[in-house]
Amino acid sequence: MIKFGPGNLRIPRFEKPVYVVAGGLTDYRKRYPEKNSSQLCTEALRMAVEENDLKVSPEEFRRMVNWVVYSQFADHFGDQLLAASKIHDYIGFDPLGNIEVKTGGATGGSSVLAAAQAVASGYATCVPVVGWERMDEVPTKVGNAYIASAACKDFESELGWMYAAYYALMAQRYQHENKVPRETLAKIACKNYEHACYSPYSQNPGHYTVEQVLENDMVADPLSFLECCVMSVGAAVLILADEETAYRMTDNPMKLTAICGGTHTLRTADRRNMPILLLPNETEDTYKDYFTEERSEWPGFSSFLAARMAAYLAYNMAGVADPIEDFDLLETHDAFTISDVQTYEDIGLRPYGRGREFIDSGDAYMDGRLPTNPSGGLIGTMHAVGATGIFQLVEVLWQMQNKWDHFHAEPERWARYGKTKPEDFRSLQVPNVKRACAISHAGTGSHVTCSIMEKP
Amino acid sequence: MAIELDGTTAEVLNRDPLVIKNLKNWHHIHSYGGWGQFFTALLDKKLMATRCTNPECEEKRLWLPPRCECPDCWHEMEWVEAPQVGTILTHSTVLYPGAPFRATIPCPLISVELEGVCTKLMSYLKEGKPEIGMPVKAVFNTEKPTNTILDLAWVPA
Ligand SMILES: [Zn+2]
């Protein structure tokens, strides 16, 4: 058990405020042979610079950049070491300094964290964060093995070469302790598939019924195919800047008031128990009846300590007292339905053991108290891993700038990706978002970041 | 003298956009380092864990998977035989494994709780249907060892 000392839980601080200026995406596909990774990153960057009503020209923008952060999960997927160097050159930032960040599925979140640190310290004033993943070079079975090589190769990877099975171990235990009806889990998938129907960027949209999700085949019990995220090709770009630069570029930048990271052992097996780390909206009393004979451990296999750490730091950094009350929008890393419920608890939407209520109460829906994953998430829209955490924040930014319709509803955007805007299209613009949160998460909760964006 | 190619070709999967197949076929030399004794002991049907040798260290329990240094105090660990009977903490069944998987499917993965061990080792159930709380005992693949974690499995106790 790690014993926290006074330095371990220090609340992070930015020396200078950090702003989010613009974002850009590609569409996401299972295979994308038409475009190489450099093209995809250029496309996302150009959307960020050319389609966000910036007050500076692309040429002026290029003269403002002074540091670049690259975000790619797996070199072996793209079969190109130092792909970031190549992309850095192709998108025209050579010879500026750059850094590539890698923290598994949370790589996107961690990359934005690294960029925010650069801006907050005064090291840089204008930092594009460029993320992508190319997961179409190998068959799915090899892709699963590549992802599982991010598990422990000595003691775990050989056991299935399949990350879904490792999540399923946690899911099975979570279900044993908390008995969430499969209908509730299916509702999460249905919600995110439906949201993806209204996104021109989405890879896997669909109108599914709870019954259809319940009846589809198991990947690894208790996770069914429709409850697992996609494997994607695509890119995403987010531009961060200091205050002066941000307002030179746009009249309505958003403020990144917190972005914090936590970790937990790569092997779920090695997670020792400890007292629950309490969020601002919890007290010792919250958990006085939590522990039972069946549910005697924390974080055990049911909770992601990394997510709890990230939320603990970010909430305290941004002064969030109660996430449901204080956030108007949430993007979670819905890699699997059950891991989404686990995350609801880790980030304090409900106390541990009661995550299902966030769905069952209707809170998570577009007309609920905290609309969650209007982007379509990882289940419906994309999981081009290095781009994912960035994609979430791009969608959050557009929502906060009231630009969701601009980026999703215009028929030309659908046509750009060879799609037709659906006849039953509906706007998922959340009105008047003042404060939003996004969670970026890596395999069985080994890394998690929690970002909080606010209207300045 | 003209340069000659070796005559191999990359199969063209698609002309426009051009997509070719790159072949990869080589081995990795995997070193277990200080963890090697764990795998060697499996051949003798022994389940070896490690324990911190620092009397001041608060973690008195065994680590399995083993560690060479204590993560809490960085002291050396000693090898200690772990119990070969435990209970299933949780399970999931692999139906669609990744490409290199070497066992038959469906293959039930289990996390095993062992008395006096601070971790919950991931392994697989070689026989029977897994259930949470079920007692299991270790079995060892010594005939044709894979020299991997697959040489350890469990059966109902
Ligand atoms: Zn020790």
C-alpha cells in the first residue's frame, strides 16, 4: 500500500492560465488506406486552424507556434518508430521543438497535460497537440495482441493476448459485488451508439435497442461485442495557448482550469487495498455501510484508483465541489460499458457501488443533469488511441463555444467524408456549458487523466 | 557491377490507393532476468513468490508475480514458496484471443487469491467452470513446458 506523504497529494498549480483555442478532427474509420498518418494529422490541424473562425491566418498561426506535443499510443501499430518526427516535418513545424507522449489509452489526455504544463510554466505560448493512431495495418487478432502487449508480457499477456478479457475480470468482480442489471449496461451502449448517429466523424453509429445489445455475442463474459469500443484510424488536434496568445487568436477561448493524471499498477493483479481516497463531495460517512463480506476491498478489482487520483487532484485544482452540480457536460472513456460505470464512481458522480444510478436516473442523457458522451464516445465514434483523449476535448471545446452544430450539422461535413446527413438528425448541442470534464483512460486503469474546461 | 534485388516481392493488396503487404518474421529474445527463477520453479511444480527482507517494511505478505526489489522500500526480496491452494476472486472467459495465444478456447481466465499473498495472480482454469469463491489448486505443465506463465494453471480443489 502506498502511504501518502505530504508531497504525494499536493494539488497541482498552473503558474500561468492555460487556454484552449481551437480543435480539429478527421473522420474515423476501421481502415483508411486513402490517407497516410501524416495526411490525417495535417487534415485535423488544418481544420483546427482554418475552420474555427480564428482571427489569425494560417500563415500567422504557423509563425506563432513554439512547441508541439505528439500523441500516439503504439509505434508497432503504425510500424514506424519516431513517426512523430516525420509528421512534425510533414505538417510544417520543423525545426521547432517537440515531444511525443505515451501513456497507453490515456495518451491523448497525457499529451494535453504535457502541453498545458508547457503553457502554464511559461515555456511555450502556443502549443498544438497532435494525436493519431493507425490500427489498420494488421488483422484484428494481431491488433488485439498488439494492444495486449501493453499488458505485462512476463506474467499476463500470454493469458489470452486480449485486453477485453482483462477488463472482463474486473467487470465480473464488479458485477459480483454490485449486481448491475445488464439492461443498465446495454443502455450506455445504446446511448453512445445513438449519439454517434449524429456525428459525421463517427465510425460505428447505430440505433440499437437494449434487447439487441443483450442478445449479441460475448467477447469475454460479461462483455458483449456491442459493449466494446472500436479500433480506429484517424487524428485529432487541439491548440493550447497562454492568455495573450489565445485572445489574439480567438474571442472565445476556453480555459483549461485543471488537467491532472493518476496511475495504478499495470497488472490489475498487483493492486493492494487501501482506504478510499475521498473526493470533495464525499466524507467518511459516505462509505460507512459500503464494506461487506462480499465487498471488502478498495480499490480491489471494482474501482480505478488512477481515475480517483486524477479526479481528486483536478477537482481540488479547479475548485469543483460536486461534479454533477458543477459540470454541464462530461466525456468519459467508454472503452467498455462496465468500465464506464466504474468510472462514474471513481469520479464521484455517485458513491462507490452506486454508479448504475447515474444511468438509471437519466442524469447521463442529453436532457439529464449531466449529458455524457454526446460525441458518441469510444463505443460509437472512435478509438484511434493516440487521438482519443484529444478528440474528447475538441468535442468539449466546440460544445462550450456553441459550435457543435457548425461542426456536426452542416451537410457539407457529411459529404466531406462520403456520408449523407441522416434524415433523423438531431442537434446534440448542450445549451450554455460553463464547465465540462473529460476523462482519458488507459488499459485496466493504468493511467487516467481528468481535464476540466471552463468559460473564462 | 549492377545492384541486384533479392527477388522477393511485396504482395499488392490494392492498386488505388496502393496497399502492399510487408512481411515480418523474426524472434524476440525475451529475458526474464531476476524473475527467471519463478518460471524455472514451475518445472519442479513449485509456486515461488517473493517477500521483502527488510524487518522495518510494513508489507510482510508475499508478492506473486514475484519482484526482485520491494516496491515499498527497495530492499531485496527473498524467494518463498507460495500456497498451491487458493480461491477464485474473479474470472472471465477468453473466446476471441489475440493471434499468439497458445491454448484452446474457450479458456477461462481467473484471478487467484492465496493466503498470505498481497496480490491476485492472473492465471487460467484448466478444468471445470469457474465461479467466484471456488477453491482451486495449482497444476503445472511440465511435460512440454512453454516456459511462460502458461505453465501454471489451476483446477477445482
Ligand atoms: Zn519492503
